Amino acid sequence: VGFGSAGGAAGGFGVAYTAGDHTFTFQNLNDPNSAAQADSTRSAAILDYTGKFMENKLNLNVWNKSYKTGDLARTATVLGVKYDFGAAVVDFDFVTASADVTTSTKNEATGQIVNVAVPVGDMKYIAKVEASEDKNAGTKANTYSNFGVAAQWNLTPDASSHLHAAYNVLSSKAETAGAKAHVENQLQVGFKAFVDILK
């Protein structure tokens, strides 16, 4: 259990409970920047659960945040699942968020991400697909997609130093009459090096 506070009436508390491979966390935070909002409604509640199953092959994470802006409700939720098949590691994430515009209408956004990583010796090959959309007052406004592939050459056994290259295709489209999709191609090449300067 933890408590905290700072100037401007900021503060909050958090509780964490761990049982074996499962961790539950709850936080309640007060936002001091919402001066026009009632003190009783300007806090943010955050719930987080992480768990491991099947000898750590299956990992699950659920995260939720709810708060208000101008006394209108806002929520964000993330569901993440990761499974290690041995020959490949697959991650799936589902994200959703909503914000009330009035007491009867809301804006929403949803997205899905699939990531597949295949280790082969000192190499790791990665493919990633993303798709999302947002709605304004129930009407689809924009759609987005991303497809990427990458290769990573590990220079150290723990992969703390490696070379990598990635190629991504990003697309976005406004859902209005006559709108055309905007497509962007990205090529990235880089390296990461870890050096212990204290030795």
C-alpha cells in the first residue's frame, strides 16, 4: 500500500497484491490541474493485472483507466496476451478508449496489434500487424493500418547489443466521401550497444 501527495492538492494511493505468478494493482490518483472540476470527480482510477500460466509460456495483462474531464467520463482499456510456442513468440494486444462528448454521445477508438517473433540462432525475425479505427458520436471517422517486418542480429547472448533493420508500411484514411488513403513507407536501420562503464 502506498500514499502520495504534492503541491496543488495532488495526491493518490496505490495497493498491490501478488499471489504466485499473479499481480493485482489498484491506484487512485488526484489530478490537481482540473481546477474547474469538482474535487470529488477529478480523480483517476487505474486497475492492472498481470499473470503467468503454463510454466510462463502464457502471459496475460489487463489494464484499465477511468477518469473524468469536465465531469464527462473517459475510459481506456488494454488487453494483452503473449504465448511462447518455442519456435515463435506471439503477442496480441487489444486497445479501446472512449470519451463522452455530451451526456448522450461519445467518441471511441479501438485497435488490435499482432506481433510474431521467430528466433533463429543469433537472429530474430519479427512481423507486426496493426489495425485501428476511431468513431465520432458513433460514426466511423478514420481507419489506420500498419504492417512491418524486421530482422535483428544479436551481438551478445542477452541481446543487449544488436544490429537491426525494419521496414514498415503505414496507411491512414478519413472515412469521408472522396477521401483517399495516405500511405507511408519507412525503412529503419540501427544498432544498440550496451557498455558497462563502471568496470
